Amino acid sequence: MITPNPISTVSKLVFAFLLAAIIPSVAGAATPPAQSWEIPITGPVNMGAGWPSMDVAVDPADNSFVLTNHTTVGAQQCLTVQKYDSSQTLMWTRTHFGTAGCTLEAGKAVAIDSNGDIVVAGRAQYAATSFDWIILKYDSNGNLLGSTTFGNAGASDDQAYAVAIDPVEHAIVVSGTQSTFPMKIIRYNSTLSAKVWQKSPGYFVSYAVGIDPNGDVLVVGTEQPVSNYNWRIIRYKNDGTLIRTYNYTAGGGADSAHAITIDPVTGDYYLGGRGNTLVNVSWLVRKYTNADVLVWSTSWTSPGNYTDELWDLVLDTCGRLITVGSTAAAGGAVSWMAQEYCPSNGDIIWTRTFAAFAANDAQAWGIAVDTTGKTEQHHSNCHTW
């Protein structure tokens, strides 16, 4: 996810969702905005049904970058980056092939720096019992500029779930490992050739990272201190010094923070994820000040108390808060869902759902804003509002 600059009075959203689409949003609208376009996203050889496009980012020239998983040759599953121009025309595709032992590469996150260079984070399998994270950097034409891997010793499941770019163009990468090994946060230099600092804050899975206007690094995810899972938020200074860490629980034992977006002026931030009560799993959004003080918290539960998962959120260029994820219904049907919230008090302004496949198994994984304020979402297609 990228944090937008406030430069437009018209909002356009691009949602990552193995489809892609754009919707110009109207301030304070009680009904969802109209969809501008939608395109299916496929891999260069074959993308099996259900492979998700995990994240989306928009470069300074308003080009959309879509990150996908797909099957290519034989059993190889390879990390792929696809670049589309502002007219939704595919410009290029880059597929990363690991070593001979790598059969399950997966792209999890993408970020773009001020030069238009692309940093991709995910995982790669280099041995039968071990996954390592992988970070790749491409220029705007798709040329590989640098790469690096990281993994704990022995059999481990190391995955880079999130990436963000700091003000001096260093990549901040977050990994969530399995319970055998502690999570790692690593800040790399701009070429990925060296680590600037590395932190091991304990045993939890980190799903998102953000950089505030002061350069502070905020890491969010889920931890299991005893038997239940809680939200966990950690704040570091730009040099890696720990400022504070805190937790949140909805009370039901399976809570997880999945996303963060930060106001580029005030430093206030919004977190999104799931809140599990004893009755249901709800879509949960919380706003904090730049001093980590809670401003408001709100949740949404589908009729019938089925599972609802928020996967990403963004402030558009008009300051509106847009969230995306999935909602379930009776019989297990899953649709992607988007909601707009009022940033000042957390009121829901509109809700929209979309079922992409005949099997009704659709989830929106990511959202980004271009410089006109349009947003893009990802799942198996890309939608724009």
C-alpha cells in the first residue's frame, strides 16, 4: 500500500482482486460510486482459478502495478509482476523463477518509490522443508535492479508479507514466520545490497507496515501471547529504536490486524482487520492519533454473523477512507466488499459487494490510489472506482 498526497478533489480507486477496476467517488455519497472499468488479470502461461492477485500499487505516472501468483511451467508457481498503463493496457509482465528447488514462489506486497521503481516482497521455496522471503526491485521498464532473500536456519516458513518505502528510498520489509521462529523486520538500503537494521520483536505474524511523516515505522499484525490471537502494533523510529508496542483484542480469541494507512499530513493512522467475538468474525476499523491514542473503533458484521475479513484500506486524495476485503453468506458463498468510512467518526458512508466467480469465492486483497484520486482493487480481476 502507498500513502497518497492530497492533490485532487476527485477520487478514483483501484482494487486488487484477480480482476481490476476504477470508480470515481463522490464525497459523502450514500450509495456506492459507479465502476469505471474492470479487466481480468491472467498469468503469462496459466493462472488457475482462485489464484489471488495479492497487492496493487500505482506509480507517479498513474500506471497500475499488479502482483499475482500463478502456475507457469510444470509444478513451478512463480512470482509475477504485471504493469498496466492508465488505459488498462498491459505494458509488461515479469516472472521470477527461483532455483531448481523452488516450486512455490508467491508475491505478497508491492510498493513504488518516487522514481517509479518497484519493490516486490514475497516468499520462495529453496528446499523441500523451508521457505525464505524474497525481495525484488525493478525499474519502471521492468528491468531487475536488485534482489535479496532471507530465511531462518533450518526448516522454517519465512514470508515477507509487507513492504514500504521510507523518505530516503530505503525498503522496509516485514516478515511473519511460523511459531518456531521469531518475526523479523529488516530495513534495506535502496539497492537491497545491505541491511540498515534488523529487529526481532517476538513471535507474531506481521501483515502490514507504514511510514509516518516523521519517518517512524509502524508494523501491525497478530500475536498469540497465551492461547488467543490479538492485534499487535509496534512503532519504531527511523533508526530502528523502539518507541512503543501495544495490543488490542475484541475478546473472541482470533483477532488480526491486516492493514494500515497513514494521513501524510497529520500522521494519524487507520488500522483494519478482523475482530473475533464469541459470536462472529467482524470487519474492524480503528483510528489512532500520531501519538497512538485511539480516536474511534467501529465494526461491521454481515447478516447472519458470517465471517467478514478486511484486507486493505487507503485514504484517497480527498481524505476519504476506503476499505476492501470479503464477506460471507449462508452456504459459504464469499464476495469481495468495499466500504467508505467517515474519517472523523467512523460512520459507514456506503457499502458495495461483488461476486466474481460462479463459485462465489471472491476476496479483495489490496487497494491503491492514483494521482487523480482514483483507486484500484485486486482479486482475480482488477476493478477501478
